[in-house]
Amino acid sequence: MNIRKIDELDRKILKILQNDGKVSNAEIARKVGKAPSAVLERVRKLKKSGIIKGFECIVDHKALGRSLTAFTSIRVEEGVGATEVGRMLSEFPEVLEVHYTAGRDSYLVKVRVEDTESLQATLSKFGTIASVRDTNSTIVLTTVKESRVIPLSHPDD
């Protein structure tokens, strides 16, 4: 990934795309006051530099029967800086996020499952990884905010 500074036009384009990843190039161009070809080139550069990692479809997890969300802290016996267990955890389909953390626990894992029995089964699967020593789960009652949108205000704002 190439590190590249973004300017105000990039910020505007990224704000639009984060709000609606399916917006047309022509619509972005209209909103930012530039030619579609210029916007297309900017988007290509943002992709190439790794600033835009991809586009995804956001689905309603409850509609798919995954109404229980839990965050599980996992303590492992693994060398400092090693993330092999994290890679193994990320292979489970019910795991949405795996974060390697500083502190007592090594990982914070976000899980979406059907119910508490499914969570128990998932935690049992985590226990099959030899280095896992302890798990501690917090079940979400209500999600107040969940977003992958990165605020793009200018540093001077």
C-alpha cells in the first residue's frame, strides 16, 4: 500500500462513497463539480493507494437470523507480536472482526450468532485452538451505533 496524502477533492469523493458505495461516477462528478473522467481517475488512485479497500453490501443481521452480537476477549499463549491465533479465529464464519490488542487479553473478537446456544458452540470452537487459555464474552443488548464510516473532516477544521 502506498501512503498518499488526500486533498479536499479526495475527501469529498470519499464522503460520498462512504455514504453510498453504489453511487455513479457521473453523480459523484456532479456533486463535486468536476468532470466524470477526473473523478474516475481520483477513485482509481484512491483504490490503487489502498485508501479505498473495497465496496461491500451491508445486510440486516437480524433478518438473516443472526440476532445475537457478542464481543469476546481472548487470552492466549502466543509470542509477543504473533498473530497466528488471530488468523485462526478469523476463519470461523460467525466471527466478523478480530483485533489484536495490548493488555491482559490478546484479542477482541466480534461475533454474530443466532442465540446463546450458538455463542456457546462458537466459544467451544475457540477452545479447540491450542493456544487459547481464556475467553470472556459481553453480549450486546442494543446497538446504539454501528458504522464503518471514517470521519473525513480536514485536519485544520
